[in-house]
Amino acid sequence: MTTVTDYGVTADGFVLKPVDVILSESFDRARAAFPGADLTSTSALRKILETAAAEDGELWKRLEDLYYANFLSTAVGDALDLLGEDTGLERAPLASTGTVTVTLNKGVEGRSYVLPQGAILVTADRPGLPAQSFGTVAPVVLDSRGTPAADVGVVAFEPGPGGDVEADKITAIDPTYRSIYLTDLGAADFKVTNKAATTGGTEQEPDGTYRGRLLGIARNLWTVEAVAQAAQGVRGVLDVVLSDPLGGVDVSQSYFDLFNFDQRAFSSERRVGQPYFFTVVVAHDFRWPWHTTGSVPGVFERVGAAVDAVRPIGIHANIVEADHIEVGVRATLVIAPGSDGVALLSAVRRRLATDIGALRLGGDVLYAQVVSAFVEQPGVLDVQGLHLRRAPAAFGRITFGDVPFQRVLAEGAVGENLVMGPTELATFVVDGEAFDVTVVTG
């Protein structure tokens, strides 16, 4: 029995017709039109048919691209932008990045001065242009003798081409940030400048990121997804979790199906005029301040404004900052003779930053995942005595009075995962104190 294969648009999607099938069909038509025609490999007619089949093959590929350009899950480039316009969600611009030089002035000998990670830097006045704010991506430690100056990366708080500024335009620390976080400098001061222009603001988010936002967009106004979408659309927000003890937002509550919707609104019985609150736990990028600081609007205020746009009257959001838990490891790394231990540690740090940075709120740090980050590096023979760490440690679960905030490192046993609570987000600081690895040659 001969199986007939359908090509083009089918129930299973678009089936591309191969070039060999196109060529075979061309041979059949040529034999029907010219009985006894010479179709050997050296014939002129065959060469013409092969050339035409190759062109037809490219047309089929183009038809396949046009077909899959109609779906969010498969569209790319301009086709994905058009689908985004129909959905009402445009592709987001990226934030400008660059490097600034921080110089210590009037430092006291024998003392170190720290410009914290996430420090807010601002541009000088530019005629006709708004001021731009940038956040540092790592802490800077300076002293008057050994390290009076150092370079550090910066990222613009607001995405878009406005963050692309010329050289020598980032000149100061935000005054409000200075008054809150740099009160112990004394007579010392930090001078900042960017020797090169910042770039990247004219670029846009890649297809994969944009597609994920389009696929996750909520189609209804008042749902868990709609509120989460509104909060996650705020610049600097990494993840959100909604908590609703009365079941107004969380439809998984056992008594949700018991509501009489013609008599009750969003919750179990409550008194008329009594406001109803649900909780939005927000994990955010360390560079964004939680509350408005100087020229940078806070995550708390911006998430509240975004959620207000989708909440009904009388239903209010309680915006809560997630617990950002720094995680690290203590281990002995065995490397092959001749391997560069410093380079291997740098590679491991980058791998851990990527893997742990992909976790969501409540996501556990798996022991096997951390081991893989070590042993998959070329030149690593073994990793021994590996313990996962967290700082700060978990809050006390049984206590009288206030719950103590523990600043010491908590260390798990060999093979034990780090279990995160529902409001905890695991973070890995590349140069954090929780990373303690001894390198030995095998």
C-alpha cells in the first residue's frame, strides 16, 4: 500500500516538501510531457529541472516561515513584533551599560571606604536632556594607599536610548542616596566619571525573552495572572508571589466554590465598606531601591501603582519585599596539574551566578546543581566536602517575642539541598563572603 504524504498546511502543522520530492515530481512531469526524454545526470533537461527544484525548495522554506510567523510560540523577529502589537505588548528596550572610575579623595590613611553595590550615580546637567541614573553592579573598596581608584560596571535604571550618555557625563553620586547610605565618610569623598560612553540602550530584548512575556500575558482583568503580570512588568522586579488567605485571588482555596457571587465580592462574607487586602511578595533586582531614593523611583511605589491599575474598588494590595537570601558554598576543589585555579574558580562563580539567578521565589538550591557547576569545568578532577550555605540563616520558627534576624552563615550537610521558603529568593553574589573554596592540585 502506498502512503501519500501531505505537504504544506496539515493537521499536524506545516510539512516542508523536500527538494528530492520536488525533483522527483519534476521528472515525472517531464516524462509525461516528453516521452523518452533524456534525464541522465549529464542531460541539459535534468540540469534545468535540478535548478528549478532548488528554487522551489527555497520557496517552500519561505512558505514554512510565513506559516509559523502566525503563532507566538514560533514567530521570530519582525513577525513576533507584529503579534506583540496585536496583543498590546511591545518589545522592551534594554538598559545601557558601561564602566565608571571611582576615585577616593581625602581618605584617612589606614581606613577602607566602601561604595556599596547598587549605588546610585547620576549624570551632570545636559542642556535639553533629562538627567540619567545608573546603578553600580559590584561594591568598590578603596583606600588612600593601595587602591585609591577602581573601575566598576554600571547599568542604567531606565531602559532605552536615553541611557546612552557620552564620556565624562556620569559625574556624581545621587545626593539623597549619599545622605542615607554614605553618612560615615567624614572628610573623605568619592569622585566618579565614565571614561567611555555607555551603550546598549538602542538594543531590544531578544526573541526568547519577548516571547515568554507574550505567552504569559493575562487575558482577563482580575485574576492571579493579571496581578502577577502587572507587578512583573515593573522594571527591576524579578518574581512575584500572591498570597490571599480569604481566597479572593487564590481560586485554589477550598471554599472558593462556596461563594455566592451575586451576594459576595471576591471573598468570604465581609462587612459592607470594609476594605479587603491581599499580599504581593516581590523579589527585585538589588540595584533598584525598595523605596524611592533620590532620582530613582522605588520598587514598592511602582509595583503599587501597577497593581492599582488592575484591582477592583475596595480590594487593596499589601506590597511586601521578599527575603533575598545570599547562598554560597564551602568545598575543596581538586584540579589537574597545570590547570589555572583562579580561572577555574572564576568560571565556577559565573556558572553559579547564572544557575542560581534563574531560580524563582521559593525555588530550592539543589546540591546536584551546584556539584555540576564545579565538575563540568575543564580541568576539575573532583570536588570534596561540599557544603551549601545561606546568609542570613532562616528566621527562628519558635520564639517568644520578636523573631531574631540571624546574620551568621548557616551551613548544610554534605548532600543537603538549601530549602527556600515561599517568600525567599536565592541569590549568588560573585564576590560574596559565603563562597569559600580551597583549590588543591590532584
